[in-house]
Amino acid sequence: MPQTVADDKPGTYDVVVAGGGVIGLTAAWTLANDGHRVMVIDPEPGHGAAWVAAGMLAPANEAYFGEQELVRLLVAGAHRWPSFAAALEEAAGSSIGFEPSGTVVVACDASDRAALDRLLAFRQSIGLDARRLSVSECRRAVPALSPAIGGGAEVPGDHQVDNRLLVTALMAACRGNGVEFAARKVVGVDLDGAGTARGVLTDDGTRVAARTVVAAMGWQTGELGGVPDGLLPELRPVKGHILRLAGRGALLGRTVRGLVKGRSCYLVPRRDHSVVVGATVEEMGPDLRVQSGAVHALLDDARTLVPGIDELELVECAVGLRPGTADNAPYVGWTEVPGLAVATGHYRNGILLAPITGQAIGALVNGTEIPAELRPFGVGQRTERAHGLGASGR
Ligand code: GLY
């Protein structure tokens, strides 16, 4: 049942989305497509974790031991991407750089090779498409790879999109569909006397009335005021550094992921010949400092895999904060506060899961069925499971 306030008031939005990251924007666009009057509130929409990302759509390379239910969700999320990309490009009138070309994953030394082989066997055992490659096969697929790599695998189903073009297009598509934006920060949910959400409060003291509130503020979602204790998910910021390197010609034709002495690293080529290198995974709290050690480690690992990056210009070093949860899976669904839904905790998979999450939020508000693969990730179910699990820190 949709949990909305029954009485319509003039000036009341159908839905206010707190947070204009890739999840909030996709939800807003989906809701506006369904005819809802929507407002997105964010001081800098599009500039959260999704801005400092590489845009990999990687159900196989993000599949880890013990996370089979999450992997089913990642695969379902990936299936939605081709049609989502086409619809968004048409609505926004601009490209989002969706590249459905596979990924090559490589190992550096013998222990990386052994770790990669174990992951490969696991991924194949749960039906994911991945094929072992020799060193020469890796280098035929990606000639810029170092001859010193220790072999790898082909992962045809892991694709990519240009994350910055994506959020820019989402904002254009939202605006084109009548979504309103307010450049403020949501600090709390406004509840009526019966404890039902009737809008939000922003940092300048404004109250924005809405029949439904969708909280999509990434790792800060759990800090929303006004909600009784224990009813919002527990989240933590997981710091990630990325680098952007600019080149004059194409160094890489496809995404490369690698294990370098146990550390993971990826290089994602863009159509403009730049390369995104990422990413660190750091439990540092809400720390946005760019640190030289992390930049050094990323450059070191990236040039071990692809020595030609030495010729590129280092044009950006940036930090983002992923919304981490106890078991690396998202929270999408109604909370126990009537009228308040959450869509957060997507950790390393926010861009991959944006279309299916947007669809689920649309379904919640419309009172229809959410995609089956997201059902285990409703707030109640997730909270129960989170209490039995510790952070893996991946
Ligand atoms: N999705 C890759 C990362 O979070 O680094």
C-alpha cells in the first residue's frame, strides 16, 4: 500500500526527494514520468558520490563470496541499463557515454592470480559470464597492458557509463519533465501529530510539504532529523579516491580492472580519451581530504597494469564518500514512518542500481509491486539482517 498523506493541500508536492545524487535524480525522473509533481532538494545536485565515480556497471566484478542475493540484484540492475540509457538519452537530448563493451580483469603476481582464480570460480559457479585469459590473450584484448601481468579474465557483462554525463542528463531530463529543484539541504522530516511524514525541513528553516518523502541522501540518510530513533538505516561513509588522466589518443579501448599485490585498481577509458583511475576503499569517516599516499598508491598500481599512463596528464584527484552498510547491500523501501521511503546504502553499486531503484520507488509511490530482486532489501528485512552481520570493509 502506498503510504501517503490522504489530504491534498495546495502547494503540496506529490513527492519530495531529499538528495539529488544518482539515486535521488533517477527516482525523481521516474516519478515525474509517471505524472507526479516532484521536488528534489540538494545543495549541489549531481555532485555527490556519483560525481566521484568511474561509472562501471559491474555485476560480475562486484560479486563477492556470501553475497549471492545482492548479486541477483546487481544482475537485475544491469539488465535494465540498455533501455534506461536509451530512454534517458532521448529525454535529455544528450549522450551519457553508455558503453556495453566488456571488462578485462587482470592479476599482477602469483598470489593475485590465485585470488582472481578463486573469485572467477565463484562467479562462474553462480552463473556469471567470465572466462579465464592467458597473458597473451589479455594483451590481445588490451594491447596497453603490461607484459609483466600474470593473466586475467574476460567479463563480457560488465559495462560502463560516463557518470558525469549521466547525472547531467538526469538533471536535464528531470527539468524537462517538470521536476523542481531547491538548492538547500534537508535536515529533517516533518511529521504530523500522528507521526506521518508530511514533508521536510531544510537548513534555511523552510518547510516543504509533500505527500511522500523519499530520503536518498547517501551516507547521510541515517542522520535525518525528526525520525524516531532506530527507524532509519545505519550507514557509514566509505572514502574513495579517484584520479582523472587526460590523453591525446586512446590508450585503452575498454575497462581494465586489476589486482596489484592484493590491492584492487581500475582504469576506465572515456570517449574523450581520458582515463578514470580508481579507487581506494577507506574507513576514514566523512573525510574529504585528498591524500598524497592514496594518490601515489593508485598511480603506482595503475602504471603497474598499464605503463602507458605515464604519458597522460594528471588532471584531477578527487574524493567521494560511498554510502556503506553492514552487508554492502542497499536499503530501498518504506520505513515504519508512514509516507517516508528510503533509497540509500548502494555502496559501490549506486550507478548500476539507479534504474532498478528508481523503478522501485516509482512502484512504492504508485502502490504497485517493486522488482522482486529488490524485495529482500526493504528496510525491515535489511535491518534484521544488518543486526546479524558485521562490516566486511571491502
Ligand atoms: N564502484 C566502484 C567503486 O566504488 O570504487
